[in-house]
Amino acid sequence: MTELPLDLLELMRENPDAMNVPGGLLTKQGPQDYVGSVPAIAGTLFFKDAHLPAVRDAISACFEEFQVKAEPKFTWLYREDPPEGPDKTAYAEAKPLNKMLVRMDPDDAVSFHYTSGVLAQDAGPWDFQVVGLPAWRAEMGGWGLCGLRFSMPILFVEENPGLFQTLFVSFARRLCAVHGYGGHSLILSAARYDENQAFEAFLTSKLRGFDAGNLVSGAVNAHLGIKTVGWLTAIDNDYVEKVGGISAIRSALPMDWFGLFDYGTGLVIQGGAQPEAAPADSPMPARLVLPNMLLKPIRTPKVRMHYASAGSEPRLIGLAAEEWLNRFDVADNELMAYKAKLLDEPKFAGLPDLPTRL
């Protein structure tokens, strides 16, 4: 499925828990007896106005579509400062998301994080998180955007071709997404995020195709530009025009290797047939370099990813965060060589059920 440095799919078929990473790995206290993180395929979308009823309805519709089409195995619901009810609930005991959202005041911040770990502190590959600004912050401006992230097990995405892309495009359409991305990600424990950042920093230094940083941090500067590109990259129509329009996109991204899907207020770019892990000790894949360079002018100039560590553990902050943002950058005179490199990379197979951008 991807160019990871091991037969990942066969490993997961034989042992579904083989990719679970012990909690607290690479910290001073050493590994702990819980699942600190697990690799998955995740999609992240940034959007506006989670305080409005219509947008809250769209959030509920995304969650319901995810439940119906993917049948995620959720076990716990976390909320930050909920206006009513506990901040942690067993999924089986939680009220439906749409009913919780409709009871909230516009000035209540949206914060729901569904997880799939066995224990409350465990990370799991099924994940659905949404965060949204309260009305007063959204109306003031400058506080960032709202965000939604969903994830699936890597093996599930492999065995259900096209489903992840279908949901990503559908969610982008429902939310009128400003921008977003999808591909490999490390899902960290919702309850113990801080102590599992170190392993994420380490992993992303080895595999450039993995996302890094949590949804809340990413949303803070999301109004300034896109965070990154991925296997899937969403940009709204304003950003499409800022990079030269659809003709410039088609010229930069040959259609035998890239798909363009219309979500109404923007488009989703798919690079290649499968997600790319992009090992750091291998040449960078053209299907990530080319969209990165095309969209570089609309990239955010700064990003929040990790929190500082008192124990000098690995973190993506300061220069390390900047290097992560720039990890697919190349000199302009190298672009033709990367277009030639596409000839040796897997082609885009096409998805007939998704509307394309002409």
C-alpha cells in the first residue's frame, strides 16, 4: 500500500495490535503500560463558523456519515470544558452528537473527541475530533479556524478502496472547508497527549509523509494559510485562484498521477493511488513535492505543533517545526526533474463516484 520500511499490511493482518506504540516512549520516565499512539490514515479539514446552527448540523452530518459508511469502533468520548455533563464518557453512554450540539449556546466552544482505545488513556486508530470557536471569538477574528479530524486503521483503508477519499470530499463539501489534508498520521492518546509528543517528533523525522501536531494547535494559525500537503489536499476556491486557477494546477500536476475532486466551494487534490509515508532515507516522492511547491505561496508562515518539554525530549517547536513545514521544498530548477520522476511512481487510478473538477 505504501513504501514503509516493512511489510506493514501483512504484519497487521497477522497481529492487529503490532503497531501500537507504548505510552511515554522516548520520555524520561520510559514506556508506560498503555497505548500511547498508533499509526492510521487521517483526514484533517479546517472550516469556519462552528457556532452557527447550520455548521453544527453539518458537523453532525459528517459524524453520522462516518458512522454509517465506516462503522468506527469508538469506545470513549472526551470533551474540553463542556457546558453540561462530564469531560469523559464511555461511548456507549454518551448522548448522540447532534443532540449535544443543539443544546449548546453559540458562545460555547465546540469540543468533541471520540476515540477507540480499550482503556480511557489508550490511543486507537478510529478517531473523530471536532473543535470550534465560540461565537464571540469567531466574530472578533484572528483566533484561527475550526477543525475536524477523522481517522481509520491503515488496513481498513486498504481493504475498502475509495472510502476514505469519498468521506474526505463529502466532509469538505458539508463544511465548506477552507483547506485540509489527508494521509498517514500518528494518533496520540487523547488523555495523555503531552507525554507522547516525543515519539511523534521522532517518527516524523524518519517518515516525512506523516502528519504531526494536534488539531487544536493546527487550527490556531489555519486562517493564515494551509498547513501542509498530503495524499489528499483540500483548498477552497479562493486559494485555487491564488495559485493561478485550475489551468495552473493541471499544468503543475499531470492528471495521470493526480486527481482533482470538486467539493463545491473548492477542490481536493489526490496524489497517486495510495498514501505515501515518504521515508527520510529515500528520495522525496514527486507526488508530494509537486503539490507542495505549487501551493507553497499559500502556506501558513507559522504553525503550532508541540508543547515545550521540561525534560529536553524531542519536540516539533521553533526551528524543528519550521523544518517540518518546509520538508518537501526543493529549488525551482529541480521541478522538471521531479516531473520526470513521476514516470516511475504509481499512477492515479481514478474514483468514478466522486465529481471531478474540469
